Amino acid sequence: MKVKSPKTYDEQVEILRNRGCVITDDVAAVEFLKRTNYYRFSGYLVAFKQPDDIYVDDTNFERVASIYTFDQNLRGILTKAVGEIEVFSKSMIAYHHAHKYGSLGYLNADNFNKKHNHELFVEQFDSAIRNNKSTLFVKHHIKKYEGNFPIWVAIELFTMGMTSLFYADLKIDDKKAIAKEFNTDYVHLESWLHNTTVLRNICAHYGRLYNVRYHQSPKLPREYAKFADTNMRSLFKQLYMLKLLYSNFRNEWNNSIVTPLSALVEKHEKHLDLKTMGFPVNWKKALLW
């Protein structure tokens, strides 16, 4: 198939209009597309598209722009939540590992389970050092400690993915001890850290959160069934998982995450389909501690 030719903003507006998208203010639409990129915006129109590429009746630019703005602001809220969890999980893992195996115990393959690929782990860590060689604390440890990084320093160079995999590769007794700090068991925590990594990457790369069916779902306790559909691979499942990871910081979760989320939903609710995100009727109550 021949690659498409670029279109002007006015042409993009006409393409949307010809496909059935109601646009009442061309100038506002053009300004929005300038800020957003037509291709990114069109991803939010997929849910309104029929097999003939014509949008369903009453599809209007204002509604889709509202959904896009909701998604953008939601990403900011979740980025904050995931960031806090990443810092806390690194802190708990480093503290336990240091006191169990010593400052450099993470460099000994014997301190992990049998599925651990130590060669790959060391390779990834060395790469992280090289990529951050101009960072002050990295330069300091290279100069003063001959490139030896105690685990509580080393873990600051881990990506969330490395942190999640590090935890998954620990011995069961170590995973159990760390999971207690999160008020859960190691099977759930391993699942939560993995799913948090996926969610973090979506947020970091400005991926869509609204009306997305996630490839994996976190393992959740039975209580979740009281609130929502357990079979749905939805955003709400991800939110409930984040709530559980915040079990030690309940007031912060309620005030810094649920309160702004509630305000955001209220602002855009007339344009949203909460069911596509798996939100139950009592979603706010379910998320509050």
C-alpha cells in the first residue's frame, strides 16, 4: 500500500468531518490538533468507528477532545502514584537485601533463585552505570569506591522493570519478608510489581489509558469481586492494585490520588463511558481506604 501523503490541519478537519465527526468550531479544532497530533487524536476515535470507517451518529469533536484531555490528566495522576510505589519498593528491597546478604550481596548469583539470569542482570546494571556515568553519585562511587555500589545505591539505577525482575528472582523467604512490608503475600506482590512496570511504561510513553483492554491483569484478593468484574482486564483493576500497594500510606492515597481522580472524572463524566474502564457504580468507595 502506498504511504499516505501529509495533510494540512484544515484537511485533517475535513477528513474528520467527512467521516461523520461533528465539528462546530474549525479554528478550535485546528488549534487542538496542533497541540495533539492528528494520528494520536484519531486513536481516541477508534471506539466510535464503524466497519465502513464512518463514525457512529452524534460523534463530536468536543466529546473526543474531552476524553483525550481526561486521559492526559489521568496519566499525570497515575505517574505520581507509580513513582511513589517505585521509590518505596526499591527502599524495601534494598533494605532487606543489604541486611540479609551485605552491601554487595546482589552481585552474588547464589543469593537469588534458580531462574535468575545473573549474567544478564550484571550486564543490565553495567549498562545503567555507563548511561549514568556523569551523575554525581555514580562518579563519586567510581572514584572513591572503585566502582563498587552498595545495593541501596545500586538500586537507584534500576528501572522499574529491573526492580520488578529483581524481586521476582529473589528466594521465596526473601520475597515473603519484603511482601509483609506491603501487607500482602509474595505471589500478589510479584504480580503487582510486574503490572506496575507495565502501567509505568504506558504513562512514560504517553500511551492511552482510557478504553484499553490490558494484556495482563494483576492478581487481586477475593474482596475485589465485591466491587467489580474480576474477568475484565480493565483500568479499574490497575487502580485497585495501586490502592493495595499504598496500604502503608492510606491518607496520601485518598488525598493525593483518589480526590484528584474523582474531580477529574466529575469534570469530564458527561463525555466518558466509565464501563469501558471497568469502573463500577461505587468506584470511589471501592478505591478509598
